[in-house]
Amino acid sequence: MLLYCILILLTTQSHCYGPPFRRDLQSTHQATMPTKQHYSQGLETYRVPMSLYATNRVKVITSLLSKLTTSSISQGIVLLEGGKQETRQDTDHEPVFRQESYFHYLFGTNLPDCYGALSFVRGEHKSVLFVPTWGEEVATVCGESPDFEELAEELGVDLVLGVDSLSGWVADELGRLQSEKGVNGSVNGHSSNDGPKLFVLKGLNTDSGNYAKPAYYQGIEELENMKDEDTLFNCIAECRVHKSQAEIDLMRYTNFISSQAHVDVMRKTQPGMMEYQLGSLFMHHTYYNGGCRFMSYTCICACGPNAKILHYGHAGRPNSRLLLQNDMALLDMGAEYHCYASDITCSFPVSGSFTPDQLAIYTSVLNAQVRVIEQLKPGVSWIDMHRDAEREVLKGLIGCGVLLGGDDVDSTIECMLEADLGAIFMPHGLGHLIGIDTHDVGGYLEGNPPRSTRPGLKKLRTARVMEEGMVITVEPGCYFINRLLDGALQNEKQKYFFNEERLRDFRGFGGVRLEDNVVITAAGCENLSQCPRAPQEVLDVMAGKEWPPNNDILPGLKRVWATCKGGAMEALDLMQKA
């Protein structure tokens, strides 16, 4: 069937995608694509309001106009190009399409090969989506082209047109805006400085080192003098940093489903399983129960010594180890729903019981997580939080005898930090902004603190001061990485802190990481993740006891308990549940 569809594509020079919001076979269940003004995967999955994207569009236009206050420009077009459906190398295999993140932020559609435009005059704008269409022969195999009016209603945009209308529409709309302003000159490359501009996206992603590419279509070269590639990126990236309530509610759902899945995996883990089976359980749970077709990133199922590999699970290390009785499991897994991510890490003993050394390291990491979350609120420096996490990890290592604390432990820890010893055991940043992307944008935008050059601190994906509406991961860890440990034992500033004999007990231990997703509120923060964290919670869940619990024994984590009912997130009262 797929090959036949590709052959038709080659002969018709068209594009083939399944019918976006229709089903040829009717079902007794709710449709799995967006219903009017909502996106849902049916059954009890979350209903995403399309007003979320209307809010995003208003935010971006408002931000853009605020950047233009020093000029006389008050009208123009924002133009974005959506993601492209690609094939795997030279084959006709099409990986499942996932929308480009900036495009999704404004338009909320899963359709590939689209363009989107926001035409604005001062504070008012209209949204236009340009989608691919195809003829009868392709429709026979791949389904009908989208109905423009239905699609506009379902997505909550003002107008839907075919992509073949894009070039003419942009030229005509710029001409109309120019006429309204009373600016003389031709649209085709001869605008005056205060005429309408065509704002396109171009800017550096500080996590990947890649650039967002400006929209391109044949004929846009004629508008070169009207294009603005400098303004839009910072505006939309900064808008993505501060989440609306609708975005927070959606991320509460992805955290709810992913937390449930982590619990399910904990219950079923036992020695003799393979790491990839744990990832399989997680992916099945989030898709089957939550409608999450995509993972936010490749599942990291690192057990035993593999837990020291921070981004384990890639093609070269494919979650392929057999679980042993005395292993610690470090599972970093998160599902996304309608392009919004979750990123959660749980660590637990495969045997269902902590050894004293496992408990010591686990507790030090948990103390670091609690210490950070208890302090998070607007105005707090993320760099300071990273340092506090390092302090708790180092204190735990002193407590179990790996490091030497001396008579004044607190002063010794400060000396350890000055010697960059924290980076030996926690060589990654404390956490990162999260949203439509797991490592979300805005970490080092212009006007914010720059990246540090210090070991450990330079791994931070942001150095920003916390602000209301940010969603950020809190993921302290402690790892025993031979290469780093061997280097530290040769380092004149670091080697004197070690008890080498005790350190040998932890060679091959792997590591522990705990990661929750936290939203910054006006009064402090809320933890969106709902995973077992206290050691007793972990052991209870692995023994088959109920989760969520009947009471929260770790209030310092600020977990906000919630469940999804009828497609909406609802607060969960643990006492009432009991």
C-alpha cells in the first residue's frame, strides 16, 4: 500500500497524507483526531483546547509590536514554515511525522508541509494556514484532501488555503497593508523603511547549535527588501519560555500519564529482564492509556554500571543489558502529547530493596531535589540552585565515607565547590526549560545571564533567574564515572578530598538521578510530576501498594496531585481518596 502511494506521488507530483480529521470507518468511540475546537485522542485522554494556540498567537504579536515601538512599523506578516514529511535515507519509508515546534506553537496542527501566516495591523491580527492538497488518484489511496472550512473551524484559525495560494496571498496582503498605511512603492522589493514587513524566523538554538530556518517558497526572493530576519526569533522564543495556563494544564497531563507509566514499570521490574523491556512497558502504557504516540526523547533505561552514561539508550548503547539482582535502575523517560513534553527520571533498586550504599546515594540526590524545589520561586537564580544541589550531593558523599569532610563539613563543602568537585559527581546541569521541546528554547536569549565557563555550571542549559510561568526540570544526580574519578584523583585541587579505599566500593555503581517537572508560580512553584520519591514510597510501589498514596509523606517536593477525568485535569485529594 505504501509503495503504491509513493508511486502515485511520483507520477502526480503531489503530496500524500492521510485525511487529517476524518475517518472512513465509523467507531463507537470518540474520533482520535481533533473535534471542534479541541484536540483529543479519544476515550479519557486529555482534550486540548485550540484556544491555547490562539493565546500563543496573541502573545507573539503583542511581543513583536513591543519590539517595534522604536520604529514606525505597526503592521506586517509573520510567516512560518511547518515541518516537512521526510523519508528514511533513499527509501520510501516515511517516519511518523512530528510538527516543527515553533509552527506547532502558533497553529497546533499535525499536518506536514504547511505554512502559516499572521497578518497584523497594530493589535489586531488574522491567522491563515496553508495546507497541501492532492487530486483524485492520490485521494483514492491516501484519503481526501482536508476541507478548508472544517479545518479552520477545528483549529480555530481564521482562514485555510492551499499551499499553491501562498505566494499570491503574501504579495496581495503586503500590498493591502501598504495601501492602508498610505506608503508609496511597489511590494516587490521596494518598500520604504516604515512600510509593512515580512517577519520570518531565524535564530540559534543554544542547546543544539542549529539555526531555525526562515520560511522559504519560490518567489519569496522578490520580497527580500521587506523581510525581517532579526526580530521574530527572540519574540517567539521568549513567549515559549512563559507558559499560559492552558499549556501548564496540558503539561500536567503529560506528567500525569508519564508518572503513571513510571509507577507501572517500577511494579513490573525484576532481575532477569532486559533494559529495553522497561522502555517497552513505558511506551505501551503512555500510548495505550494516554494516547501519547511520541516519546519526548529516546527512553534511557540504564541499569547497573550503565547508569553512569548520562544519555544512555542511543543507537550505540541501545538499552540492551540484562538486569541483575543488585543493580540500581535509572529510568529517564517521558511521553509527549500534542507536541508538549514531559521529562521524568526515576531511580530504584531492581531487587525491590535498597542496600545501605544504594540508599545513601539515593537519599543524597533526593535531598538535593527537595532543597531546590523548596526554594524555587520568582527571582531565584538557577545557578544558585545548581550549587545548592551540588552541596547536598557532596554532603551525602561525605556521609557515606567517599569524601573526607573534616571538622567543619560546611566549610569543607565550600572548598570542594571552589575546586569544582561537584562537577565530578554531577557532570550535568541541574535542569532545563521544558515545553514543546524537551530542552525548550530561551535558555540563553539576549538580555539574560550568559553561560558559565566553570565545570558543571557550563553544562547548565540556562542560567536565568526564575520567572512566573517557566516550567523547568529539577534533576540532580550522583554518578561514579571512572574517567572523571581518575582525573580527579590526579588533580592537585581535588585529590585530597577522597577516601580512595571507600571510593573503590562504588566503582561500577553507575548512578542515581531524580527528575521532576516544576512550574514557577507567583508564590513559589508546583511539581507537575507525581512519582514515588521517598525511599519508602519507592519500596511500597515495588511491593504492589497503592499509588497515589493516601497521604503525602514528602510535602517538600510540592507535588500537586491530579488525575484526568472526562478529558480534563482535576485536582486529587489524597485524604478523600483514602
